[in-house]
Amino acid sequence: MQPRPLLTIIFAAIAFLPAGCARLAPAKDPHTLYMHMGAEPGTLNPITATDAYSHSINLRIYETLVDREYDTLKIIPQLAERWEISPDHLTFRFYLKKGVRWSDGVEFTADDVVYSYERIKDPKVACAQLKVYYIDIRKCLKIDRYTVEFVYSRPYYLALVFCGGMPIVPKHIFDTGVDFNTHPNNRHPVGTGPFRFDSWSTGKNITLVANERYRGAKPEIRRVVYKFISEPSVALQMLKKGDLDVMGVREIEWVRQTNSRKFNEKFYKKKYFMSSFSYIGWNESRVFFQDRRVRLAMTHLINRKEILDKLLFGLGEIVTGPFYIFGDSYNRDLRPWPCDPARAKQLLKEAGWEDHDGDGILDRNGKKFSFTFTISSGSKFAERLTSILKEDFSKVGIEMDINRYEWAVFLDKIQSRDFDATSLGWSDPDFQDDPYQIWHSSQIEGGSNYIGFSNREADRIIETARQEFDPAKRVKMYRRFHAILHHEQPYTFLYTMPALAAVSRRFDNVKVHKRGMNFVEWKVRSTQ
């Protein structure tokens, strides 16, 4: 349930549309769902995975102690049948469901919960993005085979969400003396969810099949094939041919390439907002972006409204901070910084960046303002965005090169802080507000604070808000935190964009939920 990188569309809250009048030709296997995936996951270990591609697959394989109801977001039992919380909010005891089986037939017990917690806390395990949510847990105890208890050192208003939503892996699979980070089962997961892992064809697809040991209602979809297709136009053609059933479509495809009567007879078109935003991150360890005035100048040089209209067809909303734009924590008193090149030049001059040697490039203390913008080679938006930025920055004497990397290499560059500037996004699929993972200064080394933002007041707010159980008081803190980010501009916040999805009409019961679209509940339409 932790915030995760927005690396692909996470299907969510999609409205049910009535079926079209055209009769669909029967598929070779009507109970197989073919889903588009823009890149290949690095791992299917839910503890070490950091990207949304892995998350979307693991969501169907693994389960946690508690879950969220899809419409209300209310916490509901999953692997736990019930729980007790002490009056001081420090002790959480979970009573596990009995008879739950991992997909290989071994029973799920408290040992699996304790083992998973110990791996998250293990400094040798590469899961910095998770560790921040468990720093206040003093111990995780096995009370008996079906009872486990978490004891906190101090209250945390999201404690139930995170100890109950902790990723759990099977101890009997992983506790073999093999390095957890590179364990073979990271590519061959064993879970308790409605689907089990079947195969992984590197560079091509991952296939799941219905888990015959799953204790809940059996889904009508019996097989799911995630196809890796990096080129969106190729994926769209495959969708139209019937080789894919579900894919997120780009803005240009939504507006110009999926509006025909024929397309709408074969597919539902779904548009919905999640808690997510895109951004340009300025690495504050680089000399160019250490000064707040320079970061603000860069924002003033970017015409976000024009980019939104030209590249994204006006479908999104410009944002000023990290919270869900329609949520209480979002500070609506803040207006986006305008595109103002004159003000940008003034700020750059105040920060010491001028063209002292007359070569057309700004410089300071003999160093030219020449930096590299790092992007994923598979992102059409990033490609077009950086082309615009390169031209606009050059008009004021800033030289920008563009480095393009295949997804896995790109992600490694970002996580190792080996970049000057980049464009990415964050998604919070459970609509939580805790900004610790991305913004606390402790996360600069090894965490998700990739751009090196550090602010004492911001740290204090983040820490204090974690222990505030009064929503009104916590919202007030987060709005102040939002204002700090708006002033400091560690990111140039770009947009919150609606997810745009196309789904084959050979499925019924394709409902919209606040939390997301759940294909486990879809029905295979009869072709009779």
C-alpha cells in the first residue's frame, strides 16, 4: 500500500459501460485475458519490487493480512480474519485465517509473517522504499501458529494500513540460505492469491493461471498473459486485432485513434483519475540545482499549460504539490508558478548564472550551465517534452543534452542518483498521504528521495503528522508541507493525468471502483 513509482497506468475506478450491439467473434480461449505491459518487471518479489509493473502482477499473486474495499477504501480482512488494536495505538494483534495454502500446497502461518517482517528490516535486503513504513515497529512476534503481533515504539496513524498491508512471502521458499535479493523465486513467485505464477518468457510475457488452492470465489478468467510491448503504436494495433484485451492508451490515441464506431463496438473506453502526478526532478546534489532560485527559474521557463494542451490534449490538471488534487491535503490556495522567462533570467542572474564569456551559455565561477536530462527510451511523452525543454532553455543560455536509456537501465540510473534531471511520476493507489518515503531527508541515501531534498521544517512536519490522529490537524500540517515544496521547487510539478484505458467488450461486469478496476470480478461474455 506504499506509494510506488508511476511507471505504467494502474487500472482503477473504471465506469461500467453498456455492451455494444456488435457480436464478437469467439476467442481461441475466451477465459484468457491478454494485458499490455509497457516494460518488463525487474522482479516479482513483492518486498524488493519498486515499480508499478511488478505491483500490478503481484497484486493477483500475493495477499496481505488486510485489504481495502474497492469502493469505500475501508480496511477489510484478507489473510487475517480479525485484529485487535491496543488503546494506545502501539500494539496490533492479528488472528490469521486457518487453512490458507500457498499455491504449492504448504499452509500459510504466522511464521511467514514474521519472516517477511524480518526481511524488510534486514539491512542487506534492498527494499528501502518499504523500510520507512516499518521504522517505528519495535518487534513482530509469533504468539502462536495463527496469531501474530506488531508492537510499535510510537503511534503512527497509518499503522494498521502498513503492518496489515505488509507484503508477505513464504518462509519455506525463501529461507534457504540463498541471497534474498537474487533468489530464484523472485522470478517464480508462490502466493496465496486468486492467481498463481505459470511462466516468464524473458522479453515476451508473464503468464498467470487460476490458483486452484485459492479459498475464495473462483474468477471466470482462468489465465492472464501480460505481454511486454514497449512501442505503444504496436500495442494499439495488437489491441485492434484482438491480440490484446486491455491496455492503457496514450492521449493522442484516446483523442484521435480510438473514436471510430468500429472501435467503440469492440471496446469500452475508460477515463478516470488516480492519486498520481508527474514531475521533473532536479538533482540537488548537482551544482546547477542546489540553489532554490535556479530551480524556480527552471519552472518559470516551462510552459506547462501549452505542453498540457499540445502534448496531452488538455486531458490533465496542472498540479502544485504531491497530494491527490481532489483530496483534503492538497493546498488549493497555491497557484502554479507561471511561465515567465523574464523572471527566470532575473532569478538566474541573482544566483550568479550569467554569460560572462559571451559564448551564449550561462556560466558561474567558470562552469557552464550545461546539464543532462535523463529519460526512458520508451516514453513518447518524455521524448517530446525534453525536445521542447531543450529549445526553451537554450533561449536563455542553458545547454541541455538528453540521455535515453532502456527502462531497467534508466531505473537504475535514477535509484543510484546518476542523473542531473529527469521526468517521472508517483502513484499512490490507496490514496494515502504520508510523504515520508519520497521527501524526508533520511531517504536521500538509499530511499526514494532521489533528488536529495532536505528541509528541516518539512522533516518536522512529516514526522509530527505521522503521530497525529486528528485528520483536521494533519491536513493543516500537510498543506503547510505542500507550501514548502511549492516555494522550494525540488520538483517542477507537472500534471495529474487521467488513466485512459481500453477494455475488450468480450468481458462484462467491468466496474468502476475508487481503488481500481479488478479483473478478478469480470465475467466472460457468452458468444452464443
